Amino acid sequence: MAILAVALAAGRLCAGTGFVFDDENGNGVRDAGEPGLAGIAVSNGVDVVRTDANGAYSIVDRPGATVFVVKPRGWRPPVDASFLPQFHSRPGAATADFPLVRSEEPDGLRALVLTDPQPSSAAEVGYLARGLVAGVGRRPDLAFGVTLGDVVYDRPDLFGAVNTVLARVGIPWYSIPGNHDLRLATPDERAAVGPFESVYGPSTYAFHAGPALFVALDDVRPLGGPRFVGGLRSDQFEFLGNLLRGADPDEWVVLMMHIPLFSPDPSGAETFRKADRLRLFEMLKGRGRVLILSGHTHYQRHVMHGPEDGWDGPGRIQEYNVAAACGGFWGGPRNGDGIPVATMWDGTPPGYAVIGFAGDKVSLDYVPALGPADHQMEIHAPQAVAPRQGYVSFYANVFNGHEGWRVEARMDDRAWNAVPRILGWDPSYAAAFLAQDSVPHPAAGPRLPDPAICYHLWRGILPADLPAGRHTLYVEATDPDGRVYTGQSTVDIVPP
């Protein structure tokens, strides 16, 4: 702050100024007697300064930049009618005051994570409302919600409609841009992100909530035309460095972005710039509690980044690539309510995540949008098998699973046996996909997309000595925290 003040006094820099204050009556205006708040971080997307004893700040006025307050723990900014947090100025504003209201935030804070709702029409906004959001309901127990990009599908005119639907959850709602929220025809990044920022404010920002510092990073780099690549700009690295220098070293750091750090392409094509990933990991390696949240892929996957990915810090960094809210692009057959099943190409149904904190652990729960919340796996087993058949497989697609989970199965009351994890297509989804090719008249609306490798698939073998009759296959999946999820299916042993 002192260095900045000297530069300003020397006349070398213009400044944005204002106050951060305790909005005691919650009206968004600084009334007489409402005190300023000292030591609150304010940023222009690069520099990070702190308010003085009176709540005043002065920060470099960077052309086109939006000034915003980094919400501290225990406080919240006002929200508008769509529950969008009002934590930022308008571009070009010379002054900006930021009201904050006291808000309890426990160590066990929980938040909702959504990615890729991606409607391309009013009808698809309706699917989001009648399916996912109706299932969520009002959730005052959650601290906030966030959309990890692709709020819309190349339709910025639908931003308002999506905001109105998500407001029904009744919690502050943040967003970051995805590739379908940008004007990709121009390589001018400011012009590309302009429609998004005109509605949501800065596309890179941060806030503290409960035991965590949440950092939103716009990681879509336009390349002109429809092309783009994942990566971060130098100013974003500078912002993150300035932010982390003032953060508690024991605080969780949760990075929120659209394009994942790993390559979702089995060929290993560079979808996020390797140099940027390595630079990001270098900045984070002194932190013991880091979580990365991403979207974009339209499947669900957990990746544990380690030395092979360039991570040189303690343990591994977990990246949770969350299932899309629109699933398989609002495609496939309709359910009884007329909503597309929209199963994703790895067999995961559309849904959302709820994250929660408990000391040095974070829970990452997945909730399907359609159907009961405890529907956490899909079992594929033959309906009928002839007696004494060997090497007949069954499969368990555990939607939120990864290599840290344990999956076991048994037939009837026999002993439990471990089931190995494999990489492959989910056979139930592959069957539904192929069935689309066997009907004389195609269904209305988008098709289910082509199958892709499922990273949470387990395969077991049915016993060859089962007697004739109906048998029950039980599957149990245990997550790293010891929570158990179950599923079952029946198999008939009948003569040919």
C-alpha cells in the first residue's frame, strides 16, 4: 500500500478510490455512522491493496479493469434480484464504495457447484428449471452457488433467464465464463468476454468463505474464430500471486475454472497450456490445502495431480471435473416430465456437486439432477445367463468414484469380493447410444453423444456355479472417507 501511495503522489499513476464499510441496515448505501472496515482486500484484477483504518482504499486505475472487493470471511456483499453478488464496480468508474453485511460462515461451510447448464433455447432453460433447479429447491443451508462456465450455449441473450432460474435456490450465485459464454470470433480477449462481464462483473476475482479462499479464474484463451485453448494470462498470475501473499497459509485455496488442467483427450492433445499449468503449480506448492474445480468436459472425473503432472508440492492436488448440468447437451429420450435424460458420454447422469469442509478434509458429493440423490451408481449385468457359463462380466459405474474408492460385490449371501477398476465404455450407456441407430424414425431433439472412456467404471465376473433361479447381485462402493454407497441387480440362471 505504501509503494502504491508513493507512485500515486508522484503523479505517475491514476487511482480508483472508495470505501469498504459495514452496511449495518443492509440498504447498500453508506449512511451516517456506518463505520469503514479496515484491512479488507480490494483488487483491480492485478493489484491487491488493503483498506486503511477508516475503510478507505486507493488502487491503480488500469484501463478497462473492474475494481472489486475480496469478500472477507464473516461478511457478504449485497445481492440483486437474481441473487448475483454486487462486489464490483463498473468499468471506468473513478470511485466505488463496497457495502458488506455481517454473515456467519462456519468451518463446516457447504456450497453448490454447477457447471455447463448451457441452454441454447428458452425450452432448455425450462429443462434446467423443471429438472435440476426444481430438484435442488431452496437451500438456505448452502453458503453460495457457482457456475463453472458455459452458463449458456452461445446465447448471451439467455443470461438473464438462467439467472432468474438459479435465483430460485435462494443463495448468492457466482459465475465464471466458459467458451460458449464468449465471442470467440475475435482474438481480442476484452471484447470476447465483454457480454459476460456486462452481466456478471469481473471474470477473474476471489472471495473468502468459511475456511477457504475461492479464486475464480477465466481460463479460456480465445485464438480467433471458434478456436480457443485453456490457459492463464500474465496478469492473472500476478493477481493470484498478490492474493496468496496476503492469505492465511492454513486456509483452503479453491481454484474455480472452466477448462480442466488435465487433457480430456485420450491422445494427450494440449487443451490447457502445459507451461501455464506448471507455473500455476509452482505458485501453489507452498500450500497444504488446495482443491481445483473445473467443468467443460461433459463427463465426471477426479484427477490427482502429482509429479508426473509437474506438481512438486506436498501430496497430490485433487481436481474435481464436475458433471455438466445439461448432461449430454440436453439430448436423448424424454422422461415422464418431458425432460431429456441427457446422460453424459461416460454414463453419468446430469447433476451438480456439493462441497463441504471439515478440518483438513473436503467432501465432494455428487447429486443427480433427475431421480433420487442416493442413485450413485449404475449396474450393468445380464438379465439371464445359461448355467455354468464362465467369464460373464458385470459392471458398476460409480458416478463420483475414482482410484481412491474401494468397490466390492457379492451374489446373494456369498462372501464379498473386490472388483477391479477399468477404463472403458459404460456398456449401459453404449447400449442406449447404439439403440438410437436402430429406430426407423429419429426422436425429436439432440441425440445422446458418442460414448467416451469412463474413469469410474468397475468390472467383476459372475460366479459360474450359480444354481438355476433368480439371484441378486449386490455392489458396495466405499469412498476415501469411509462412506458407503450401494446398488443391486438381479440375474436369472436359466437353461438355454
